Amino acid sequence: MGQKRVLSGVQPTGSLHLGNYLGALKTWVSEQYEYENYFFIADLHAITVPHDPKTLAENTYTLAALYLACGLDPDSTTIFVQSHVSAHAELAWLLNCITPLNWLERMIQFKEKAIKQGEEVSIGLLDYPVLQAADILLYQADLVPVGEDQKQHLELTRDIAARFNFQFGHPKAPILKVPEPLIRPEGARVMSLTDGTKKMSKSDPSEQSRINLLDSPDAIRNKVKRCKTDPVRGLAFDDPERPECQNLLTLYWLLSGKSKADVTAECADMGWGQFKPLLAETIIEALQPIQSNYRDLMGDRSQLEAVLQQGRGRAEVLARQTLQAAKDALGYTRTL
Ligand code: TYM
């Protein structure tokens, strides 16, 4: 049996933070040689909320550079830009026409973002998960590694694929593969530094709430120093009354590379005054190689462009096949 195919993406909006890294990118990198990988930059999704055309291209480059800086290997992994492969938008339209409106109105992320935007909400924001389904189904992906917040979108993708296959396919020869989410429990939900009950998010207006992968050591020290804690002495995992403690200890665990048991023992009697500098230096050390790779990559745009061009070529081959199969199933003619 061949390798399983993995696909995922990140939107080029705002800076990549520790939630994106621990929830998605770190897993992509550490498991890349086990799978056939497709990782893309979701720049069509990036315009579902108001955006600035002056920064879209630059953010796309920055994110591609971060993919590589975090350790994705372009020889074994296809890295590409969503808008470079027009089949994404085309399959999204076909899937729109078989997706019931009420499936989309139920989406938690839509409801949350729609509240913030009031009357400015676009059809694109409502349609976001259908485009995401098209991204995944075009490549017949087996597994989709994401953070916990994407679970509902992946369930919808599975429902759309099953509905398409049921309506237009043959039970023995499904047209679209029904994918499985790949959500690693550790790091799947990194929380805000200012409120341990809210997830870390690019769209939180407070910079204090997140640590970006490109933050300077001083910025990291400052954010950790000021982050929310609790009045209890001694740090422990799995206390539902202490969400900040759970989050900060998990960050230390995942970024230090130590075992959970070692971290539990090391921090059991620690106060926050001792733990915070330790956490800050651990984060700085973990991000240092990523930041240094990033600076090198941004110094040589031609290398980055070559990676994206090669990725586009590889992605287009697969995408075109699935799009054609979907159009055939829907009854479009090829010859006229
Ligand atoms: P985006 O850019 O919002 O998030 C990128 C990835 O980061 C994960 N993530 C988190 N993980 C843990 N803790 C957090 N606080 C946290 N915040 C974000 C997200 O789960 C995601 O894996 N809709 C996707 C982009 C996308 C996509 C796709 C993904 C478009 N098409 C197809 C997979 C397959 C998103 O949330 O991007």
C-alpha cells in the first residue's frame, strides 16, 4: 500500500503564533516523511474578512517562508498557494450547489466572526467551509492535520463528500475520498495568554494574548512576564480550575522537549516568579532556529518562488484530475 496523503493549510492573515505552530505546523513537520504531503497557503480564505490588498502578497511570502523555516522539506512536500490553482474555486462552486444552506449557518466559526462584523458579513465568510472542503477533496486527502478549532469544518467536509458521492457517484466507486481529521491532543488548543479559557487567535485585538513565531526575545519575555496566572503556588497539569496553569505548563512541556512526567516533577513546587522566566527562555530557544532560518529564506526570494512554482505544478496535476471527475459526474460535457 502507498503512503497516506496528508493536506492542510494556514491563512496568510496576521502573524503565525504558537497555537498555529503547536496545533498544526509542528505536526506537519515531524510527520512529513511518513506521508505524501500537500501544504498550502489559504489566500482565498484570507479575503473572507476585510483585508488590505497591499499586504496580501507579502503575507503569502512570509507564510511560505515560515513553512520552510519550521522544517517542511520541499523535496518531499508539495507547498503551494491556493489561488495559484484555480480548481479550488471551481470545485467550491460545484460543492456550493449541493451543500444545504443550513449546514453552513450552523458553523461555530461563522457565527463567531459574523457577530464581530455585523452587516458587513460577506457570502464568502459563510461559504468559507465549502471552499475548505474543496481544498481537501480536490487532493483526495486521507488525513487533515489541524487544531481542535477546525474539527467542525472537517466534519462538514466529510458530510459534503458523502453527499456528493451518494448523489452522483457509484457506491463501489466514490468520486471524492472522505478524509479523516488528524488532531493531536497535545497542542490542539493553545489558549490566550491573557485568558486561559479563550483560544490563542490571530484576530484577538490584544498582542499580549499571543506569542508570534517572529516575536523578538524581548517581546516574548515581556508577554510572558505579563501573562495571566493564578494565586496558587505549585504548578500542576489537569486542574480544570486552573486554565492558565494548564496552558502555560503545556507550552513549557511541548517546547522544552521534556517528557510530561519530568515537567510535572520539575514544576510541582515552583512559584510563578520562578516559572515565568524559565518558560520565556524556553520559548525563545525553541523559536530561535525558526527565526534564523526565516531570515535566511527571506533574503533569497528566488528560492522561495521556485518552491511555490514547483508546488503549483505538482498540485495542479492532482487537482485537475479530481475536478474533471466531479464535472463528469455532474454531467458536464468535455467536448463542446
Ligand atoms: P488558520 O490560519 O486559522 O489556522 C491554521 C491552523 O492553526 C490551528 N490553530 C490552532 N491550533 C491550536 N491552538 C490554537 N489556538 C490555534 N489557532 C489556530 C488551526 O486549527 C489550523 O490547523 N480553516 C483553516 C485553513 C484552511 C484549511 C483548509 C485547513 C483552509 N483550507 C483545508 C485544512 C484543510 C484555518 O483555520 O486556518
